[in-house]
Amino acid sequence: MFTIGDFARHGRVSVRMLRHYDAVGLLRPARVDPYSGYRYYEAGQLARLNRVIALKDLGFTLDQVRSILDERVGPEELRGMLRLRQAELESAVSEAAARLARVGARLRAIESEGHMSTQEVVVKSVPGVRLAELTGIAAGFGPGEIGPVIAPLYRELCARLEAAGVTGFGPGIAHYEDAPAGDGSIVVHAGMTIPAGVTVPDVAVVDLPGIERAATVVHRGAMDDLLPTVQTLAASIDSNGYRSAGYSRELYLECPEDPAQWVTEIQEPVVRAS
């Protein structure tokens, strides 16, 4: 038998944790000295300890761990619990990756301060187009808020266009407006240019008006890395005597499978600053 200290060392946990597991009935000592109160454990109990730690690392509560180990949870229910936890972990990893990308973009924007940009900003008129589009609501205009809304909209839109037998559609154009709620949320319009006369079931067809004067810049790379490009555009607008007249549009010129290879023209409506 092992003392609680020796057992803790072999199990790579703290003595305090073993005492807690005892108190909640998760891992009882094999023997407790009736006079000294010292706890003693058997080597075979390391297997249960390993399972406790593994299930805790998966995010299960101690009550859930106890139910699983005591076989009060059937195989089907356990599989369901594990699948749910797997989905939660995958979502957390995805969110962490998106946050990391945003931090990287912000860092690159900071590092580029004071350096001449190689991106050319062009002021031009943008013609109107006919779009098939779906819309959604994003909590705000940041990439971490727009991305999770616009990506599924485009997947669904392309699926509906293909199901309707529409050919020759594209490129995509995304445009934005403030939501009527007035709470800072954004209406996201995910559109695809379509030929004249085309209608699609369950898809809005709209004529997106042109922009008389737009400051435009070509962004090369993933949309998660858009921040430095947008700030280059903002600096050019300000230094050339313009001011923004609304949300920018995104014209997706090239969208291969690798988002790092995307080519997108950002089109921001501008007017002369007074």
C-alpha cells in the first residue's frame, strides 16, 4: 500500500486533490488508519485515478465522472456525452484560432505603422449589379463577428443557386448596413452577381446600386487578415481629402480553397471632406 503522499506522487496529482476526491466519494482510500486517520491506497487504484483525470480533462464535472466510473451512465449516453464534448472542444479550438488570427492581423497593423504601404488605393466609380443574395445579422462589424455569419450564408447561397440550375453566377459581393435594432448589430448581405432575368427560389434578387465615388484597394489573403488593408485604405481616404460615406463592399475576385490565396477588392464609398 502507498501513503497518500506516495500515491499522489505516482499519480501526478496533489495530496489536496486526493483528499477532495475522497470527500466527494470519487476515489476512496483502500484503508484509513482508525487511530491516526492516515489514508492508504493500493496500486490498482491508479487506474481509477487515471480515468478521473482523463474525464476531468475532457471537461466533465466530478458528478458526471463519478456516474461514468460507477457505470450509472450507459454506453449510448456516454457516447453522446463524448460527442457533445468533442463538438464543444472543436468549437473552442476554432474560436481560439480565429482570435489568434485577429491578434496577428492587429499586430501586423501596428508593425506597419509609419511604413509606406505597397497597396495602391484607387478612387473610381463602381457600377451597379444584380445580385442573388441571402442576409443575416452579425453582432458587430469586426471580422470575428462577420466571418461566422457570412461564411454559412455563402455556402447556402451557392447550394441554392446550383440546385436551381443557375450557371454563370459570380463573383461574390458582400455589402453591409446597420440593423434596424440600433444596437450596433449589422445586416450582412452575401450576394452573387447573376445574369439578367434569372430568378432563384427562396433567394432574394436585388439590384445593388452603383457607387459614384469609391476608394478601392485590393486585398490579397484571408479575410481574417483584412485589418492592415482596411487601415491603409482609411489613411489614404483621410490624406487625400475624402471622408467615408458608408460601409465598404467586398468584391471577391478570386476565392480558391486556400483563403490565404484570396483576392478581394474593398470598395468604400467616399465624398469630399468639407
